[in-house]
Amino acid sequence: MEHLSFEFDGGVHAPKSGKAYAVAGVVASSNLEVLAQPQELGGRVRFEVDTTAAHFQDAWRAVITDFIERRQPRDVLFSINDFAAIPPVVSLRLDQAWEGLE
Amino acid sequence: MKQTPRISFYEASARQRVAGLLDPGSFREILPPTEKRTSPHLGLFDAPVSFDDGVVIGEGTLEGKPVAIFAQEGKFRGGSLGEVHAAKITGLILRAAARKPQAVLGLLDSGGVRLEEANAGEIGSTEIMRAIFEARRVGVPVIGLLGGSCGCFGGASIIAGCCDALVASEEARLSVSGPEVIETVMGVEAFDSRDRALVWRTTGGKNRFLFGKVATLVDDHIPAFRTAASALVRPSTPLRLDSLRTERDALVRRIATFGTCTDAKQIWEKMGLPADRVSDMTAAELTAAKPA
Amino acid sequence: MSSPDKVARRTEKLARVAKAFGPGKVIPAARTVEFLELILSPGDRLVHEGDNQKQGDFLAEKLAQMDPKKVHGLKLALSCIGLPEHLDLFENGIAEVVDFAYAGPQGGRLAELVGNGTVKIGAVHTYVELIARYFAELRPDVACLVAVDADAEGNLYTGSNTEETPALAEAAAFGGGIVVVQANTLTDNLRRIDIPGEWVDFVIESPKPFHLEPLFTKDPALIDETRILMAMMTMKAIYQKYLPKVLNHGVGFNTAAIELLLPTYGEELGLKGKACTHWALNPHPTMIPAIESGFVEAIACIGGEVGMEDYVASKPDIFPLGHDGSLRSNRFYGQMAGHYADMFVGATLQIDPFGNSSTVTADRLAGFGGAPNFGAENRSRRHLSEAYLRAGAEAHQGEFMPQGRKLVVQMVETFQSANTPTFVERLEAWEAMKTAGFAIPPVMIYGDDVSHVVTEEGVANLLLCRTIEEREQAVRGVAGFTPVGLKRDRTMVANLRDRGIIQRAEDLGIRKSDVSRDRLAARSIHDLVRWSGGLYNPPSRFRNW
């Protein structure tokens, strides 16, 4: 298992559903669970990733950067349990979790 | 033949099942994923954890009736009973025994005890059983709902056996030993675990229903599960010596009648059912055809 | 070997057989090897029937048992190298050269045998191309064919999976060749005559029915959300925009997802009656819900599908049925129907930044099958349709001569597996070219034939690209997190997106949380059986009841 932490400047959208959290996905082979929680982060977004596939830091950074660019979230903590999902699946789950809070 | 879309129980995640079964907006989760009560054991095996350890627990209402509910996530490590997972279920049922909602709904979707935490899981399973008997002793019925992708095997199947009543779909599978285990122990000639039709007609919901193990057979549709579970909500009949004797006598009669059958189809034939058609019948058709 | 004495050699062979076996067309199965050694001469061109579904397995087994001292140097030609015996012919020294279209299951071993010189490849073809050559320079000396039933006169019932039999029989029977048929059953009462007896020289009742692969059965349970997302984007960006009426789908799960979304999402998009009415397609079980929902007017079948017989027979207006009530498929005509269609949607294993694609990899010579015919811009089309004109208007905007355009859609996930990206800077076909000694790489669909590339990341409309650089960035712009995708020029991709050349799910109004298996009209094989009213009878490996 590898733990990765990322923090980035967020975009223009704060979560507005009022929900305490949203979950997308299940921790199963080639899949992952994304837990999104609104959190006061001064406009930033944080990602805490636990993954079974080590040495993919660059791929995670690329997927997350793309996600932030497209969806522009701010003040959200994303906690992730990953079971070797490929990048497009990670991207889909991030979008789904974010849409649960939007 | 145009089909009206079903809301599949088999397909749904544990969270989707809970949301679909209970009255909208009524569910209050206990130990939600934000609490992050994850398994203390899986990390030692370099295995990923889940924020709810593969089980959703909480309270809500079912057609207005207050109920406690737990739902196993079959897709996370086969819905396996780990230490935290089992403790969440035990705690929920004991809380129900104290607070007396009208029922506990148990959505079982599990291959049994989690290999990586076998000792804790075994103990946890027996604690769940004891909690069920405690709830039943005080009159709170425990209703098992079966129809997930993982089936209900090992420790989970014994938990199912402790319930007041079971609701199942054709897609459900209920057996102490899983197909692969039987094949490994008895040989492929005795049971070919890759013969899907054989696995389902032996362990599947329809056969369990015809045997009387399952009280209500439903189609794979969450609203059908809801209606069936709600109809079964009535005060639990506590287990007593005489009720156990009655059940044992029924089992003795069953062995006497069907003990020589080598395939479920022979059993169905003996029951007077059109054995080749059973697999194609809907839940309603089979319920109507079932001998009294 | 189309030497001028071909007819004389045929006469001589037939006399040899008559001497050994007596008069009549029926050869006893037990003496098949002896028989084959009489009708095949060294250096003959042997056409063996077998494709991605049906296999002349009995004759293949017997051909491989021939004595290489008697029969050698054969030039084998066949649609699909589908059986181990086909390659045994080379290892046993019986055959030398092979011309083929597809080698799915034997692709790995074929690559190995070509690498060590055991097999020489004449050419890798498309199905139609290979059949066409049987009438030109690849005329068969002997054709070994497959039938369901035969009578003693040689009349054949070839049934649901007729496919290539008529074309192969005609090429041999009218080209001085000998036609030999393995039939499941010899009978006096054929339910229908698909091939007249005078085209057929010999029939052999095979001890067991020929193998039939349920290749077009895709279990809806295996369609994941990624595929549903891609299917929804394709339907919104392409089906709804161009309204293709006549189309062909490949055999993969991506197109199966579209088929299962037609009655739900397709209905929401207003496609019913306006698009997807006529198909060149085998009887895909995943088409049942669309048929039952009234989307489909007719399907031209290239082949049949195991388990679909009763369902197909219940739809005489949609499927090509004989007067006996059973399906008759025809690969040549089906391919032609797809060739002249408005749209092809398929998948591939590799795509390069210019949109060239191939299923050939360094260690697998899989071949192409029918995809290059279905999936090619058709410069010989003259009839017009809404879709053809709309696509043409985009592709030829501003040109002097207005033209139509076929839609050729490649629908691929960016990764085949965690470490195998679909998008690559250079196709492995270049390596295969060296290994197999080809003059140019074996490309399945050329980039300039492709109109759209769809991935999880979005839809790239290549018709609107005006330069090769734009086309390259449009492909990179949907190549996701593959190395090809990461090398995109971000400014150019943003510009392509502004111009609608690249569309993301959000540009198409598709929310990721709406992407769900709940949208599929059927989520299991069992659901398909229900849709069929119990008429679809899936093979047991697809059952869980």
C-alpha cells in the first residue's frame, strides 16, 4: 500500500448541496472508493489516497489536475481507497463523488 | 416482449439497496464512512480497506414502521465478515434489542468470514448470532434479505439460518459451503462449480424457497423486496424447545422423502412440479405452483 | 495453380475417386483421409470453409492426417485460421502458404510459426477481398465446405450460418475446382436447398456437428460504467446529430452497450424511427430489447448466432428467413450492406496519433475480418441519405465538389489493461511488418477513413479537422492519461474543444452520476431471455439460472 497526499488551489465552485459527504464507487479490484467531504480549506482542495498500486504518483497528479481544471471544486477533502483502478475509472469516480456534493 | 425496467437488488450497492428499501429520506446511518472505522488487519496483508468496512448500518422506516437495517457490500472483499464489519452488525442488533424497533432487516451478501482476519471474524459471526437470538427473545424479528451478487455462504449462511424469516430472489444463493469448496472436497463429478445452472438450481433462491427455507420468493426488484419484507414484520416467535423439535422432525421427513435425489430437478419432480419449467418461472408463478 | 490443364486434372481426380469409391457423391467418413489424398495434388490451392463462427472441424482434422509424401506444397486459403489443425498442416509439411482474413484464436501461434519460417503468408485480407480473389487469381482447386444437412445428390441446407458457403461453392464449382462438403446429417428431406447439388461433387456425413462459436453473445452483466459513459456520449454526439439509418456495429461490449441503451437513452434522444432502423449485423442477443421496442425495421445478417434460432424465426419481417422459417445469412451480401451503410461503429486494440488502428500486435497476427470493409470511407457510394450528407458537409466544407461521407466511428477505452494503453505513438503493426516480411504495416482502418474517435474522455470529430496537426491533436485530446494523451498540446486541444471538434461529457450535458447500469434495457442474459418472451435460448455457459 502507498499513501499519497495532494493539495491544490481549488476552482470557483464550493460544494452547495449541504450534504455532509458523498461516496462514489466500491473498493473492488480495478475500482476505488472516493469519499468527498466539504471542508474549510481556504479555497484549496485536498486528496488523501491509499492505493495498492505503488509508484503511480505522476498518474494520480495528472488525473487530479485534470479533474480540478474541468470541475473547479474548492474547499473539499477527497479521501480515496484505491484497488488498482486505471486512470479513466479514477476520473469517473472523482466526477461522481463531486456531483454528489455539488 | 417489452419489459418494464426493474430496480435490480442484485446489481445495487449496499448503499443503494438501503436507500431503495427504506422510506425516502428516513435512513440515519450509524458510523458513516466519514468516521473511517476501517479494518485494523487488512493493512498487514497489503490489502485495501473501505471506510465502512463493507457494511452499512443504521435506522429508518419501512412503510412507516421503524426498523434497524444492516447491508453488506458484496463487492468489497466478498462481503466478508471482518472484525469491524461484524462488530457493527452486532452493535446494531443489540441496540435494536434494547430500543425495540419493529424489525431488524439484514441484507446478507457475503462469502463468509474474512480470511485475513479469520479469528476475529469467526468470533464476530457468533456474536451476531447471539445478538439475533437476543433480539428475538425480546420480540424483535430479524428478517434476512438475500439476492446480492456474492450469495450467502459460510458464517453468513448460518446467520441467515438464525433469522425469523428470509426473503430471496432467484439470483440469491444460500449454502454453508460455496460451490468451489464442495467441488474441492467432493470432486468435480459430485459438483461442478463451473456449471452455473447446476449451482443456481442447487443453492439458488428458487430451490431454497421450494424447500421452505425462504419464506417469500421475489423477482430481482428492490420494491418487491420492500413489499415482501414489510409483510413479514410481525413480533418474533422466540425459539423454544418445542419449536426446535418441530423443525428437527421436518428435517427428518425431508431426508426420508428426498434423501435419494441427486439433483434439484428430481426433488422438484417429486414435489409434483414441472421440473424443466421451474427455472423459467417468475417468482409469482412459482409461488402459485408451490405445493402447500 | 490455375494452369490451363485444370479441367483435365479435375476429370482425372474424379476418375480416381470413382475407381476407389464407386459411383455416387457420398463418401464414408471412415475413409475421408484416403479420399482427400486422391482429390488433392501437390501444389493445389485448397479453400477450407471456416470463419469466426462455424468451423469445418471434421475435414480440418482429416486434412491434417494426410500423408505429406502424397500431398504437400498446398496453398491454403481460408477466412479464419480458427483451428489448431489449420496450422498443423504447416507443421506437418502439407501446406506452404496461407491467405486469410482473420486468425483470432490462433493469432499467437501463427505469429510464432511465421517468425520461424514454417508458415508463409500470402496476404492478410478482409473477408470480401479474399472471397473476391477466389474468383480472380486465387481460384480454388478444391473447396472443403460445411453444411447442416445434405442429400445424396449433393443438395445442401446450410441454415442460419450460411455465411460464405454460397460464394466459396460458386468460386470452386464454376472455376474448375472440386467441391467437398462435410454435413452434420445426410437426409432425403432437406428443409430448404441453399446450394444446388450440381455445384457439389462429394458429401461426407461428419461424426459430430460442426463447431459453432457464439461469438456475438455479449453478456450485459459485463458492461461497466465506463462503457455506458462512452455509449451515451456516442449516441448524443453522433447518433442524435447525424441520424444514421443504416449501420453496422462491431462485436465488442462498447457497441453492445449502445444496443442496450437504444430503448432507454435512445428513446430519450428521440432516435426511434429516425435512426438505427436498418442494420448489417448478426442476430446479436443484445439487439432483442431494441427490436422489441420497435427501433428496428430490418437486419441483413452476415452470420447467425447460437441460441437465437427461435427468436429470429419469430421475426420474419426483420430477419432474412427462408420459406422453411429459418435464417439464411450471407457474409458477402451482409458485408456489402455494411459497406454501403451510413455508419460503422467498432473498436480496436491500438490507435496511433493519426487515427490509424490495428488489431495486429507484435506477438499476435489476429487479422482483420470484416472491419476494413465496414469501417472504410466508401468512395463508390452514390445514393444519398441525411447522415451521409451531414457528414459530407462537415468533411468537404468549402470544397468545389460537394460530396457525402460515411461515418466511421472508433470507440475505444484509453487502456486495454492497466499497463496496456490503446493509444500508442507507433502501432505494433510496424514490428509485425518486419516479422512477417510485409512491404507495409498491416493496418486495419486507416486514420483518414475514421470520422470519429470516442473514448471515456470524450468524442473527437475528425471530419472537422482541417490540417494533419489538428487531426493529431484531436486524437491526443481524447487519449486520456495514456502517454499519447499526456503529450497533447493543451492550447490546441482547448481550441479544438471551443470549436466543438472535441466534446467532453459535460459539453454534451451528460452528468457522470447519471452514468449507471440502471440505464441498460437488459442487465443480464436472463433479462434478454425475458425480453425475447422466452424464445432466446442462450448456451449454458451464459446462464445463471
